Amino acid sequence: MTSISPVARDADSALDPSPERIREMGAQAVDWMAAYHEAVRDLPIAPQASAAALREVLAEPLPAEGRDFTELLAVFRDVVVPGSRHNGHPRFFGYVSAPGTAVAAVADLLASALNANLPAWRSAPAPVELEHVAIDWIKEALGCDPGAGGLFTSGGSMANFTALAAARHRHCGAEVAAHGAAAHPAPLRVYTSTETHHSIHKAAALLGIGRANVREIPVDAGFRMDVDALVRAIEEDRAAGAEPFCVVANAGTVVTGAVDPLADIAAVARRYGLWMHVDACYGGFARLAPSARPLFDGLAEADSISLDPHKWLYLPADCGCLIYRDPEAARAAFTLDADYTRVTQTDPAEAFAFWDYGPDLSRRFRALKVWMTLAHAGSRAVGDAIEGNLDCARHLAALVDASADFEMLAPPGLSIFCFRYLPPSARTGSRSAADEEAIDRLNERIMVALQRAGSSYLSNASVNGRFALRGCVLNYRTTRRDMEILLDDVRRAADEVTAEAP
Ligand SMILES: *Cc1c(COP(=O)(O)O)cnc(C)c1O
């Protein structure tokens, strides 16, 4: 007689390993992680990698038979890690990039191990409650009203997209939801400054609002939206038969770190009945730093706020966040009836579903890493680290102002600094347009040489038409000393490129 026992299985397979094997994999991986965090300050920041060389080592046909974990970890260690840019290096100042925290990496492991999926409360009761808690903490950090609510998203671009979808729905209603953007009789208008992140334009294109209907408002000398120009644009568009429905303010632009005058923009939004969205993806968490806090006056009046915990909460990607001042106003844009979304719970907290507030159905348990990082470090330590980043940017600006061979191209905004190197011939007297172009080209070559050398990393920006070396301090490891090393590294790169033939 043969019988198949329901517990009969391979007790230790690749898909279903034994506890011992799981412990072994975990120990090896965590050993690597501890060593990496210790070594990251001394690694060359950017890899000397080519796509061809990486493919040569990595590409292979789908393997039919499995391989040992140790072998795969060796590929990770020997190919993937050296072929990666080390965003956790204290002198990686490119773009807007967080270092990650160790506790968040562990939280990601735990979240994946639990494999919680968070479309709705009933799918993951405690994880959903933890997401509410983490969102409440973020609301508190921003000074939002207790009635506000929100959710984590894959990133800031998705948060901006979701906010514009909610704003459009409030203005256009069910007609456009049912029949598409063409069902709306008049062109819509979104207002934002010339400094705004392109994800706003992308969202407008994807939502059928149209990129051309994103009206860019000029900025003042500090790269902040000119609110009088905003009012003029709204009046002009209304007179021409267009429908202004949304204004997007910046709380930390990516080029210069400018924070728009949020309270003034909120007053305009109220006056004209516009949805006010604030893109605070980069800057929002700086409200935890006392020296930056006054910049955020008016933030809580916004109808929606985008944030990126995978920026200034220092978390590893991915984690964006969207806060609605009135979540019920957003709900209509996303709620949809389907058999699998029918809710049987009667307690409203238990009938809650994130799918009513954004486009996603299945959702990762991102809240765990947010909650663990904030609960483990405490808001004071996070605020202190952000304050330290602001101080580093100001220190860099002071060093630049005190040296003849550099000049700032914009005042430092939050933790972003834009500057350039000046060759000896450009340090005194006036400069022609041709001189300016030569300085642009020189700085571009300096940036490439700096990135290649690997000790410091800057990206570039265009500031008033000039090529800027641009940096953003977004790392709890970065110190004032790192800013001094950065300038020495830039000088070394300048010597190197001026020694070469131009
Ligand atoms: C980073 C950023 C975005 C885009 O966020 P992702 O998480 O990269 O999608 C949008 N706006 C601002 C101001 C940003 O800094």
C-alpha cells in the first residue's frame, strides 16, 4: 500500500530550505552587510564599469538546474557590488540620493520574510495599522492636521502622479473618469515654477492633462516661485477660457533646494479654488531641523504633499509617500467596485483599503522600514542628522566664498549647493560670453574627472544658463571635513584637466 503523506516533502530544497540553511544564508548576507557599512567610506564611489564588461560576466541562459547560495553571493560580492555606485559614501553628493540605514535593510528582509501584502486592512491587519502609525509620524513631522491621511508609494514620481490624479478628479469628476480627458470641455491648467521636477510634467502627460497645460511660473533671485506672476497667469488663463485647477509648489527644488513661499501660494490656491499640491520629495523632512523649520510655514494647508522617505529619512529605495489633507476628497478618484474589492467589514477601520487612495492594488510592506528607522533612531537623531547636512552645505558655501578659485552660482538651498571652479584667468576682471562658455566646458570636464577619480562625486545642473557643479548633502555620515576634502578633490580634478590638452 502506498500513501502520500501530506507532510512528505524534500526537507531541504532551494525553494523550501531547512531552518539551518536559512540561518546560514542570512548569516552570510548579514556578515557582508556589516562589512559593507564599515567599508563604504573608503570605497571608490563610482564603478569603472562598462555595460559590455558587465554583460560578459553576468549574462547567461536561464539555468535549468540550481546553484548553491554561496556561489550566488560570490557573484553579488565580486561583480554586483564593485559594479555599483556607492550611494552611502559620505562624499556621494550626486542627485538626491540617500545612503540607506542598516535597520531599514533588516526591516526589508523581515517585511519580505513575512511577505505581507497591503492592499487593504483585511489583507494585513497589523502591517496596515503600522502604515497608519508611520504616516501619522510623518504628518507630525510636517505639522499636518490630525485629519490628514496618506500612504506609501514606490517613489516621489508616483506620489506626484497620484496627487495630480486626485486633483484632476476633484475638478473634472466622473465625466472624465468615465469618458477620458476629451470629455472635459475646456483645457485644464496646472501651475508650477520653472524649477519644478519633471515628474510633474510627466504626470500631466500621462493623465491626459497635457504637458503644454503645465504653466511654468518664473522665479525670483532665490529660485522661489513669483506669486504675483502666478496670479497674473491664472487671471490670464481664466480670461482665455482655460480652467486653472491645480498649483504645485516646491518644498526643496532639485537644482538649488529652493522652497517656494508656501503660505502665499496657499492663499492664492484658496482664492481661486485650486488644489494645492506640494512636491516636498526632497525637502519635506528638513522640517525636523530647527534652522529650516520656518521655510515650511503654510505646508499643512496643502491639499496634498509628496515626500520621499528614500531621500531625507535616509531609507533605502524604494519608499515614496503621499499625504492628503482630506483623504475623503481623494478617495473618489481611485475607488472602484470589483468583486475582489468588495468589503464585508463593518468597522470603518477594518473596511479601510489603500486601493481607494492610489493606483496600486498589491503593495509592499514599506511601512516597516519607515517605522523601524524612526522608532529606532528617534525623531531627534534624524533631525540632528538633517541639521548636520544643512550645516555641511553652508560650510561648503562659506569655503567657496572664501576662496579665489571657486564661486557659488546660487545661494545654498537646504542642503544643495551649486558652484564652479574658476581658472586663474577668470578670477579678476570682467568676462566675455566666450570666457563664460570656456568656464562651462572646463567645469564639465572637471566633473567627469572628479567622478572618475572616485573620492568625491558631484552631478551637474544649469543655473541661470551656466554649468554648475551641484551637490546635495543627504547622508548622516557626511561631516564638515568631507566638504573640505571635496574642494581639494575638485582642485585636483581641475589641475588634471588643465594639464591635459583642452
Ligand atoms: C526625487 C524627486 C522626485 C521624484 O521622486 P522619485 O522617488 O525619484 O520618483 C520628484 N520631485 C522632487 C523634488 C524630487 O526630489
